[in-house]
Amino acid sequence: MPDATNIDLTPVQPPAADGFAAFFALADLWALTTDQQITLLGAPARSTFFKWKKEGGLMSSDTTERISHLLSIYKALQILFPQPDRADAWLRNSHRFFGNRPALDVMLGGRLTDLIRVRDYLDAQRGG
């Protein structure tokens, strides 16, 4: 029978908190406004957004998927543009593929498919 006295009872940080931390770090790197952050997260209520920012909380599958796509976009940009300034600037430059609009504007359309469109473009550019 296992010895129950050797069980580690250290609290484990829930994965959602890590996702929020990653998102907010990314938002700082990209200098996103509060309204832009809220849009990219799927337009939660402002009170929910600020609660997430302060202490984390429950994350819906939609929010989880959005953050996953945003982190993948960030990673793809870092691979395509090893200089961080160029990678981050790419979001704000106009691109023919997006109808001469910046990728960030496309992502701020608010739909999950807008994030997927930018991610798919970057994945294709890096051969992924």
C-alpha cells in the first residue's frame, strides 16, 4: 500500500493562469491597448477581463484556443524574423495578402477565424 505521508501537497498553478500570463506578456510586447486585448480574447466583459488580468480565472475553450493561436503567431514571427523588432513590426505593416491591411487589423476583426487566417498565412510562410 502506498505511503500517503509522502504526497506532495504543493498547490499547482492551473493551466489557465499560465495561458493568461502568456497572453498578457504578449500583449505587453505588442503594445496592445486594453480594447485590443479584449477583442483578441473574444470580447469578454470588461470586468471579466480585468479579473483575468489581476488574478486569472476560468478560461473557456474559445479563449484557450484564441490564446493558443496568438502564441503560435508570435512563435512563427520569431522564426521568420529573428530580430524581435522586425517580428513585432510585421503585425502593424500592411500586407497584400490581407488586402493591404496590417495583420493586427485582421486579427482585431474579433472572430476566431481572423486569428486562424493570420496564423495559417505565417505557418505557410515558414513552411509549417
